[in-house]
Amino acid sequence: MMQTKQMMRPKDEIRAAYYDQLGVAFGKKVRSRVHWIIRETKGNQILDIGCSGGLVPILLGREGKQVVGIDVSPEAIVEATAALREEAHSVQELIHLEEANLMTFQTSQRFDTVLMTEVLEHIGEPERFVEKACSFLKPGGRLVVTVPFGVNDYADHKRTYYLQHLLEQLTPYGTIEQLERIDKWLGVTLTLHPEKQYSRTVTEQEVSWLETAFEAVERLHLTEIVRLKQLNKKWEQKQQKQAEIELEHTELISERDQLAQHIMEKEEAIELLTQQYQLVLARYEGALVSNLDVLEANAEWKSKYRSLANSKLGKIVIRYWKFRRNVKKRRVRRR
């Protein structure tokens, strides 16, 4: 059956982080942890349990160390193999990568250093893994372990590590040589005992170290809280600004709609006036045509009147009517 997205094994992106592809600050933290692992790796024959994308084996191979890297994830081995192909041939010759489960992995080779970094927090019964890892060490060989320090509720993490549980799992097999807090990770270097012993409790010196580590991590958390509060404040300011912009946008839309309505009303008024103007213009043109006919008739009568007035009969008629008007005026004056 196909795995769902939720069920698939999370991809380890330590290589991308190492080369700052997941952010400069995170890259710096990852490099600090990886370089501590490299520094604590002693001898020439190295076994890297949970080698992921092959970053640590390749870095060790560049230093001339012979490395066997195993990982239970076939995708991790594919990625590691692809990365190894980009290395020089002299580095490729020193590194062997294999898809394998530690509990069923078999080899007659014994190693100067066994690396088990960011592995134990994924295991339900880590004591078996520690014992198996130590079985591949040469006498006096070195085991290098790193785990997340404190609460780190990642999807497939089965345990939270501080110090006591880790010492209970490691000290039966060797002597603690190095105890290091690397940002939010805990690093332990152990030299193999000839025989398995009883686990021991935390010493007074380790309690003091643990308190110092707690303080450092707490300060990291407090700094992160301050940073997140500042980001939250900026986010709230942006949200408020966004709300103001949205309100202004709404008001502009309302104003635009009002203007559009006003323009539509004006256009309707203009359309009505245009229709009225066209009607008046049509009437005016009709009246003008009628007046032209009247004017033309009037001009014709004027022409006929002039012709008649200039004739002998016309002149006699005009004189007659002028005489009549004068007589009428004298009568009016006598009254």
C-alpha cells in the first residue's frame, strides 16, 4: 500500500542546512554540530550509523578517513550516493554507503570510531542500539553520540533527552570523555570499556554542567520568545495597516460606485436632452422649410406689387389712395 504524505519518513535536510540553503542562521548552527562531530571522530576506520544524505562520511572522506555509512532509508542512501559521485575519485574510494538496519547489519570489520548522531531519539528501545553500535568498536574505540537537548517534539521523536537518561544508556559501555552542549543539541564522546558495567548516576560536576546548559538553553528560548513577540507586534501592525488599506479600498470602491452612478445619471440626462434637441431641431427644420415657402411667396408678391406700382394704372391707383388718406386726415383734424 502506498504511504500517505503524513506517514512518509521526514526527509533529513542536513546537507541543505549545512550549505545555508535553509537560512544562514540555521546553517551556522548545523555546521557547529557537524564540525564538533568531525573533531571528535578519531582514528581511520569510521562507521556512521544513520548517515542520512552522506554529509559527514564525505567530509571525513575528504580528510582521508575510511568510512562506512549505513541508513535504514533507501532514499537517504540514494541521495548520499548522488552526492558522493560529485566528489573526487580519491574520496569516493574511501566511502562505502549501504542501506541497512543497524540491528541486522553485519560486518567483520571493527572501527576506531562509531558515529550515532541524531539516532537515539528515534528509537523506542535505545539501549539495544547502543549495545549493538559498541559491538562494532575496536577495544578502546570511541562512540560519538548527539541527541536533541530537551523538548524537541518532532514527528518521529520517541524520547526527550536531558542528561540522566543518556548517561544511563551510555555509561555501561564506556567512559564519558567529552560532554558538550551545541546550541540545542547534546553531544557525548565515550571511550569503550573492555567489559559492560553498571550505569552510573550524574556526578556533581555534571549537575553543575547541566545547570549551566539549562541556563544557556533557557536564554536561547527567552531570546526566541522576545524575537517572536517582536515579530508578532510587527505582524499585528501589518494586520492593522492591512485593515486600514482594506477600509480605504472599500471607501474608494463606494466612491467609485457613486461616481459611476452619477455618470450614468448624467449620461441618461444627456441622452434625454439629445432626444429633445433632435425633436426641436426637426421641428425647427420643418418651420424653416415652411417659412422659406412663405418668404418665397412674399418675394413673388413684392415683385408683382413693384411691377404693378410702376405701371400707369398702378401709379393712378397709388395717387388715388394717397388722396383718400389725406382727405381722411383733414376730416379727423376738423373734428
